[in-house]
Amino acid sequence: MDTLRKKISDRRATVGVMGLGYVGLPLALEFARKGFSVTGFEINPSLARDLSKGTSHIPDVASMDLKEVVDAGHFRATRDFDGLRRCDAIIVCVPTPLRKTKEPDVSLIQKACGDIARRLRRGQLVILESTTYPGTTREMVLPMFEARRLRLGRDFHLAFSPERVDPANKDYGIPNTPKVVGGLDRESTELAALLYGQIVERVIKVSSADAAEMAKLLENTFRAINIGLANEFALMSHRLGLDVWEVIAAASTKPFGFMPFYPGPGLGGHCIPVDPTYLAWKMKSMNFEPRFIELATSINSQMPEYVVERVVELLNGRRRAVNGSRVLVLGVAYKPDVNDIRESPSFDVLKLLSGLGARVRYHDPYVPKIGFAGLRMRSEPLTAASLKGADLVLILTAHRCVDYGSVVRHARLLFDTRNAAAGLRGRNVHRL
């Protein structure tokens, strides 16, 4: 593998990225910026065509930056998977959602790695970035490649490196976020570390692909469990007549041994609601009960229902039934300042409120329209009239571009599940 090592070091290696979404496209852009020849593989024909023209579809990658590497000849997108044969390194960044049964859906990994296996040649490095359960790289991907009568370590190398993408994070991007890598053999680890070392400041090598897979799950399970604790404190604080945001702020003054997490209407996004379930599924298959994970999942999944209960309670306090009430929801994306709606708890809240007969509308500057569970809606302009016309305004996502001072001034009744209106007081303001 000395030839591959030298090509990576000289940045002459051709890098293939499978899946050009929130993970794959920023990664492809970073390699292209460093002078690598990058081919992005995308099954969506219109998306592949737009990307090849330098038009980005995600906020974290500016079209101007993408067009620069396209024009320089460092990046192209294609639906022709035969181009995998020409790649020296292939990085798999396809989604790993959950099935309706809450079991891992690794079908996209299987398809992507099947496409690679049919074209695998000697001298290639393959890295899986898609979040999955421990053992996936070794138990599922490796046999697919070895079935081609090629041997790990002699003919090809295989590693896992968990993605650490945080959409809309202005402080941490790919270059300054440490990269964990673990290969199925030592040389795979070294080659993967060498490749990522070309675009990131720090690479952490672990002993195996399984350890790298587990590290990713620990990161997000840690967050899910602590958010579950914060949510439970919100429920308890309401019963006790306390302001949970004040409690968290006070606890946060401790300079050691405490890290603040915050409650909300539920978990959303491509990682935190999903990753712990992958680990729980794996451990149950080994007759191990992951009790912390299941408890946190139970608490977090009940938050949309709790939010709706509070909405009913607040409307009742104004002598209004939820049936027929006009509810204006602010924010349906899963987190602030993005257009990503994957696993957003806002949809559960909207569905529950609509089911109770509420006349629900929404405003989200990043999400112009939505369609789910038979509901089709368009984002409405946020005006003094739209705020005054609602019986209750419900903040589910705290986009920074919203003028919350205006929201507080004009809303008849405001339920803020994100503490977006922190510091703004009034009899009409109620918090989670």
C-alpha cells in the first residue's frame, strides 16, 4: 500500500464520497479545497446535476464555495457508480434511519457497499462514516468485500470514522473538529488517519472499527440521556412551581462537575434520536438491557405530548378550548438556523394539536412548506397581525432571525419551549 500512501500524502489520490447530504457534501468540499480530485456519487439525478454546476442544497455549503472547486476541476457529482473503480479512497456517508419498528435500517449502507463491492479493485481504501451499531463494518461490510475474493490488508483496506457534523455550528467545522478513526487492521487505521489528516487538524486513532463505532454512539447517547434528565427536571419544576431555566442557570455557575443541558419539545435531527436506539438494538440482541437508554428515550419521546398538554392547560386558563383555537407555531426545523426537518419533534406537536381540532399554522424562515400525515402547510409571514390573530403562539424552534421582542409584545398568549424569549417578561409569557 506504499503507492496509496504516497498518493494520499501528495494529494494525488482520487477521493469518492457516496451520499452528498449534510455529511458527505461538506466532506467532499473540504477534500476538494485541499487539492484532491473528488467525485461525489449521488442517486438523485437533479441533485447530482445541480451539484456539478456548483449549486449547493444545504446551508453549511455555500454555492460560491462549491462552484469554486467545480470550476477548478477538483469536484464533480455523478450518478455513474462505475466511477468508483477510479477512486483510490471511498468514503460512505449515506443515511441510517430507523424503521417504524424502531429497528436499525442499514439498507442504504448495504446498497452503497454492494455498489462498491461489485467494483472493488486492489489498492483501494474504503471508509464508512454512516452512524451504525458496533460491529457493522466488520460483520456486514467486510464479508461483502471478501466475497469478491479480495483479502483485507493485502488487496484493500477498510475503516470506520464517525461523522461529527453539527449543522449551523459557526465555531466547529470539519477542519477543527477532531476525527476518530478505527480500521479493521493496523494499516487500514494508518491509511484512514493519513487521509483525514490532510483536511483536519487532529486525528485520533483507536484500536478497531468497533471502538470507533461505539465512540460515536457514546457521544450522542450521552447527549440523549442528559437531555432526558433536563426534560424530567422541566416536568418536576412545573409541578413544583419552579422555573427550570432559572434552576439550570443557577446550577451552571458551578465551575466544575456540571455541564448544562436544556429541555425542549423532544429530540430531532439525524443523530441524537436515532443513535442510542441503534446501540440499544445491538445490546438487546446480546441479551443486555440498556436501561438508561430506554428510560431517556421514553422521557424524550413523551415531550411532544407534554407540550400539547401544556397548550391545552394554557388555553383552558383563558377559557378557550383547544378545539377551534388558532395556534401559531414558530419553528419546525429540528434545531435553530437550519432547514433540516429530520425527526423534528415539531411534527409530532403539529399532528397532535391538529388531531385535537386546533387550527394550526406555522412560521419558519428556513422551511417554506411541509407535508406529513395528511397535512400540507406553508410558512406564513410573521407579522404583528399574525401574532395578534393567534389564540396561542408556540415556540418550538428558536431561530435567531426571529424578533422575539415583537413576539412577546404582540402575542396574546405565548408558550416558549426553548427559552427563546429569555429575559422578556409578561403575563402572556409561559415557559416549558
